Amino acid sequence: MTYIINMQGVGRTFPGSVPVHALKDVNFMVSSGEYVTVVGPSGSGKSTFLNLIGLLDTPSVGTYLIDGIDPSTMGEKQRSALRGTRIGFVFQSFHLIGHQSAIANTQLGMVYNGVPRKQRITRARDSLARVGLSHREEAVAQTLSGGERQRVAIARALAGRPSLLLCDEPTGNLDSNNANSILALLDELHADDITLIVVTHDSEVAARGQRIVTVKDGHLSEKSQ
Ligand SMILES: Nc1ncnc2c1ncn2[C@@H]1O[C@H](COP(=O)(O)OP(=O)(O)O)[C@@H](O)[C@H]1O
Ligand SMILES: [Mg+2]
């Protein structure tokens, strides 16, 4: 069986007068359909780890295969095509275009990936329905509540039909009611066989995962279940 994520001996050092060893000797394998949470204090290396998984950054050492494919041998164009077809991102601060509608925001990733307009609209509608926002398609993003904005961001990530959804502190800017409804939505996506990696500094959010990985000073550890 091929792992969707297979990291061996991966490290990431940010160069500078005092280099930062943000991630050290990471061995990490994820099978399709797993729900993994990554927990650790601020500055421990969680976002660095997620950015490597999501092909937004490259390891300084070690090997990383995604679905058995080695992105290090690819040019940036190929890597971004790989990213666009397999990976969805959700961030703490939503990253929406405030003055555009929910449905326009949902199409953004697909615009970059060259999905034809008609197909984009169909997929955006389906994705907004998936996150329970069909009634808000035309609403301007900045008029939506925090929870609704995060739903739009999740719809945008899903519209690319990713097999892997990466979330960096997805509930970090939400009150507890909205946070709980986003976590419930992530549970549903997991039940639909999407592979989930959720980064958090919150142990309650971390407890939602099937596997809980801890990052401390750039080192990954995992208690066996
Ligand atoms: N682009 C960068 N250049 C230099 N240092 C960085 C960069 N990105 C992150 N770091 C450093 O790497 C460490 C881990 O950061 P990060 O992965 O963002 O942690 P977390 O997401 O757990 O808060 C921190 O010490 C941070 O300052
Ligand atoms: Mg972070």
C-alpha cells in the first residue's frame, strides 16, 4: 500500500546569521482516510511541518513522497499542479477576499488551476452546499460571521477535490460555538474519506483526531494508540 504522506528523515532549517532548526529528523507516514491532529506550543514547528506536507515549502534534508510521488524532482509548475489537484488548505485567518461573494471566493483555487468556468461554478455550488452555505452563495465575504467565513474557506479547499485537507489552526479565530460546528464539519469530511491533517495548539481540538502527533522544538512524537 502506498502512503498518502511518507516523510523519512525530514528536516527544515531556515538559514540566517543564527539558523533556525524548525523541524528535525521527522519520520511520518499517513494512510488514506486517516484523521491526524498535530499539537504543540507556539513556535514548535507545526506550520513549518504543514507547509512541507502541503508542498508550500521543501525539506532541507530527508525525503518526502506524496502518494508515492517525489515532488523534489519536479519544477515549480508541476509541483503547483500536484498541490492544486491533491491538496486543500484551510488557515486560521480564512484568507478570503473580503469584498467578493462566497461563491467567487470558493472558485479562487480553481481559477489558478485552470478549471473551466462552468465546471468551476458547479463545483463551487456543490462545495458550498457541502458546508451548509447554499443560502449564502451571493453574500459578500466580509459580511459573513467568522464561522461562515471558515466554511467558505473549507468549501474553497474542497472545490479542488483534494484527497488531503490540511488545516492550520482552523478554529483559532472562532468562538466556541463556531469552533464546534467547524470541528463537526471536519468529522463529516473524515467520514467521507478525506484525509485530514489538523494543526492546533488546543488539546481539545487535538483530541478529535484518530492519531495525535505532538511537535516540540521541531521534534515529532506520537503515542501509539
Ligand atoms: N520563514 C522563516 N524564516 C525563519 N524562521 C522561521 C520561518 N518560519 C518559521 N520560522 C521559525 O521556525 C520555528 C517554527 O515556526 P512555526 O512552524 O511557524 O511554529 P508553529 O506553527 O508551531 O507556531 C519558529 O522558531 C519560527 O520563528
Ligand atoms: Mg503556526
